[in-house]
Amino acid sequence: MKTFSQTFCVISAYKDPVENQDMRKIFDKFVTGFFVVILGTLWYCTKCVVKPNQYKIVSYDIFGNQVDIDGIRTRFNTPKVANNFISEYQNRFSQYTFSMASEMPVIKKNFLIKNLKKKLDIMNSHMSI
């Protein structure tokens, strides 16, 4: 007659460590697979969002109306530089307030499917030649 642990494959600290190695290998493969799926999904999602590459300084007068001031730089490639210019402009032009504006990030839909279609089209065009 088999014992309970032999029948239901219960892992116990008192069992022989050699018998537990099979379960550890299976558990290790599940954990590895889980992390591969999670990291792959995160990588795929970051490829779908395109960050803005232009930042603009917008100036406002005392009444809150948007004003264009001659002689100031308004377009920047990084937000850090735009913030530095905003602080400098606030010191120079105290009667105006400044803020930074950027475009909304573009979300590419079906990024993976579009790339696969392109590659299949290229492969089909080479085969027909």
C-alpha cells in the first residue's frame, strides 16, 4: 500500500532531496517562463509609445492671454533644457509667466502585426522574382 505522499506527490522537507529535484526543475521552468512572458509584454508595450521629441515654451501675460515675445527661444529637444530656459525667462521677464508644452505621445497600434506584414510582403516579392 502506497503512502499519502507517494500517491499525491507531496513535497516535504523530510523527503529525499533527489526526489525533489524533478519538482524544482518544473518550478524553475514555470518561474522562468513567467518572467519571460512579463518582460516580453513590457518590451512590446514600450515599443508602441513614441515619446514627443519637441518641447515648446508658451508665454502668458498678466491677464492669462498667450503672447509671443520677440527674441526668445521657444523650441527645444529636451525638457531639461526647456525648464532651464523657463527659469531664466522668468527672471528676465517678470511680467510674464511661462510654461512648457509638448505634443501628446503617439501610440502605434498593431506594431507587431504591421512589422510582420512588411516582412512577409518583402519575402513574397523576393520569391516572385
